[in-house]
Amino acid sequence: MNKIQNALLKKIAGVGKSAAVKAAGAASWGCCHQPKEPKALQNLKK
């Protein structure tokens, strides 16, 4: 069971990371709030 949980959590983390990299530098969807991006995320985009 632990192997299944780890595999699922790694998959979810990968999806979250790819979404964050794709959203880096883009305007927010509602154009009402633009949070400051971490330097590490900006470096992943390059």
C-alpha cells in the first residue's frame, strides 16, 4: 500500500510542478491578483 501511495503522490506533485512552470510569468485568470513568484520557479521556466 505504501508503494501505491508514494507513486500517486509523486504523480500529483509532478502535475502540480508542471502547472506551476506553465503558469510562471502569465497573468492571473481573473486579472485581479498577481502574486509574487519565487526565484526558483522563474529559474525552472528558463
